[in-house]
Amino acid sequence: MIGTGASPRITYSSKADVSYHALRESILAGELAPGVRLDQAKLAAELEVSATPLREALRRLEAEGLVNARTHRDVSVAQIVPDEVQSLLAIRGRLDGLAIRLAVAQSDSEASIRIDAAANDVAFWRERAVDAERAFHRAIYTASRNQVLIDLLDLIWDLTGRFHRVIGSRATDIFIAKHREIAKAIRDGDSDAAEAIMAAHIEAEIALILDKPYPKSMRTVTTLDIVGA
Ligand SMILES: [Zn+2]
């Protein structure tokens, strides 16, 4: 069986792995806020690892753009940059459109039912808006049956997850309504309509993310902002 041997090499990589996944989740969940400088000694203690696997984990996170390392010791959580939100969501908009076209071309009625169900899973929305939002879009990606596209979109969602947390449940009703319209257009085989509604839906997401004050760290807060508020 692979992975049961207790060689130091495997132990090392699994510790780096565990650290990587734990840190990644905290960053994507917004628990480690954008711009925060990471206290590596404290993190190592919390994760019960030594400095080396932690550094390995940070290198992987840096390669993904989730942390910035100025030096070995000076590592911070990457800021949410408006340009990055625009760029990532613009790409997602195009790829979501492509997924819709491929999904409609499959004309798979069971997939349509699953997309409908995800659009109407309001209870899930109330509890976990970000996960419900993603689940709906993923139902469309799955229906496209294009694994490369699904993987690309998964990556984009991973990178934009913390942006969506900015919106939280504020847009729930609007998003549910849009999802239902998209689901209906897909069911009707009208990929033009579905794609147009999707494009507008993602534009609205970008606007919401960039308007919301959440990551104050994303803006330069001046004394005037504070005094003038
Ligand atoms: Zn959506």
C-alpha cells in the first residue's frame, strides 16, 4: 500500500501537506485576513510542525498567489486587489458561458434537473450562501462534461472564494432569482439567453465585491476617511 511506510520523506511531505491545506482553508475562509503578516513561529506551534514543512507550505501558497513573501520571514496573506477580482471574474464569466453552451448541447434532462435543484436549494442558501452559490455553478460545469473546463473553473473558484465571502448572504435573493432564470433558459435549450443572464449575474457579483467595505485592507484608509465618515 502506498503511503503507509514511515520513511522520513513521507512524514515530511505529509506535514507540509497538512500545513498547506490548513493554511489555505484559513485564507480562503477569510480567517487569515488579506494583508495580515503571518507569525511563522506561532503558526508552526499551532500546526504542530517545524519550520521546514511550514516554509514548504508557504512556498506552495505563494505559487498560488495566496501569500506574498518579501523575505523568508516576512510573509503575509495576499491582498484582495480590485484588478485581480475583475480579471478572474471576467475569465470566469467567459468560461461559465462556455460551460452553459456545452451543457445545453448535451441536452441531458437529468443534468437539467440537477441544475434546477441547485438553483432552488434555498435552505442551503440560507445556511451557507457561498457554498450554495458555488454548487449551482458547478452543476452547470458538470453538465458540460468537459473535465478540463471543470478543473479550470474549480481553480478560479478556489482563488475567488474569499471574494465571495465579502458578499456573504447580502445578495441571496437576487442571486437565487438569477440562478432560476439561468436554470430555466438551460432547460429550454436557450443558451443565448442563459449566457446573457450569466454575464449580467457575474457583472453584479464584481460590483458587489468591489463596493463592499469588508477588506478595509484592500483600500488605503486615510485619516480623512476615518474623520469624514
Ligand atoms: Zn451565481
